[in-house]
Amino acid sequence: MTFNYQLNHRTLLTSLIVLTFGVTSCNSAQDKKTEVSVDGAAVGFPISLAVAEEYEKIKPSAKVSVASSGTGGGISKFCAGDIDIVGASRTIRDEEIKTCKKKGINFVELPIALDGIAVISNRQNNFVQCLTIDELKKMWNAKATNKVMTWNQVNPKFPNKPLKLYAPASDTGTFDYFTQAITGKAKNSRTDYTPSHNQNVLVQGVTGDASALGYVGISYYLQNQDKLNLVAVQSPTGKCEKPVPVDNVVKNIYTPLSRPLFIYVSKKSLDSKPAVKEFVAFYLENSWKWVESVGYVSLPDEAYVKVKQKLATGETGTKFKKAKPGQPIVNFI
């Protein structure tokens, strides 16, 4: 089976994409034990898809379904016990953990890659080279809705031009992570921007509007860097940093917009379905092969070792709630 990432990833939009590997015509109890279901974030989806595709090659009888309905939508299904694995582009929230516990769902948290949220502007924009966190907060926080409408309202040095904003939809992990990192509060975002579940649509919006600014996962910038300007973000040290070179993401120099990507695996599924444990072990052993080819950043070598150990011990819960900008990801595995 072959997979064209560029073509298929553009079809994510707001609808659910499901790709199923292997034969799934039977619904017997034995069949259920051999099935593995993955859903979740659009960011990270290509990694899960590539792993499942490769897994099928070495195990043709495998029945792995891979879907992308967003981080929030995927976690809802996961906490309801409907799927075995959820991909997430942010840490699981406290309220989601409580929902999972009510349903008897414990989870193993496994980082699989790193990502930097790229702030992008139109190629014709020659005045925005670097933005401070305060400037980003001024243009993106909820109080800016229908009030901060021009660039000079963000900074008097900027021209009096309309401020057109593009960003992922409010039920995506990228939206959640950016909003929390920039405003300091979950969901504290203005609503009068152009949203999309498909980040390629956001890229098209910014490339077609001279006054536009947006944010997307680093892979979307890398695929379209000839069409976009990459805006630096001022870090807490006062330096203007970008998510490229990617070492800035690995070392969390590009802060606070560097983030880990996760899969959360149901402990119940790991214990009761050998197929899930086998697939996840294959995932951790092989996913690094595709991480960079689809535009994300590989974990440091020592992090991969710790992630595998975490799967082996079946340690549940999240450690990343305590993570702070500038601290290496390996500290929290």
C-alpha cells in the first residue's frame, strides 16, 4: 500500500478520516481482541498512518484503524473506551483525566515526536520580523475580539493596516497549546479569526492576504516555506527565536511554542489485547523513521529509551503537567 501524504492530508478538513488496514469483516469477540484503533490529532496523524502501513507489511493479518478527528474529539472517544490509542498534540487536560477515570480508563502517556508552532505571515509583509509574547497576546486573547483590528493597535510602529488572522479550529490541540502558551489561560482566544481543521487551508489564507498572520504546526511551514515568512518569537531570555533549525525545538530554545506530540494508550487495552501492546511496541521502535520526513522533530535518543521503558513498566498518568517552557522534554518522561 502506498500513501501520498500531501494529497491525503489536505482532505482532513472538518470531517473524520479513517483508514483501516487488514481484513475487518468479522465482529466476533476474538476479532475484537486483534483489532487496534487509533484516533486523534491531525498533527501527528501522518506518523501513526505510516507506522500502521509498515506494520501491515510485516503482519498482513493486522487490523489497525487510523483516524483523525482532532485531539479533543479523539480524547473524548478514548475516555469513553471506544478506541485503544489516541494521538494528541497537547497534554491531556485535568477534566479529561477525570472523565477517563469515571469510565475506568487509565492511560500510558508516550511522547513520540516534537513540534514547533510556527507563526507565519504573508511574503509581502516586511515589517513583522519578530513578535513578543505580549504582542501575540494582545492580538490573540479573547478581549481582542472585534477590538484589535489593525496592525498598529498591536504595536504603534506597525502600519495602520487591517489585521487578518488565521488559526486552527478551537477544538484542535494546536489551538489549545498556542492559546495556553501565549495568553496563559486555556480557551482564552479571540473568536473573530478564520479557523480551519486543515492547516493547509490556513497556509493558503496567509499566502493570499498581504495583511495576514497565522500559526500552524512546523511541518506546514516547512512544506510551504517558499510562500511564507516565518516570524520569530521573543523568548523569555529576550532573544528572537524561530523553530528552525529544528535543534531550537529539541532544546526548547524556541519557547514557549515548542511542544511534544503524544500517543496515549489505554492500560486496559494493553493488558487485555496483545495486539495493542505489540503494535505500540512496534510504533515506538519504528516511528522515528517517519518523524522528520513528514515535517516533525525526532526525540533525543535518551528520550526514546525512556519512552520504551515506560511502555514496558506500564506506568500510568501524566508527568507533562509540570513541564515548563525551556525545560528539556526528556526530564518529564
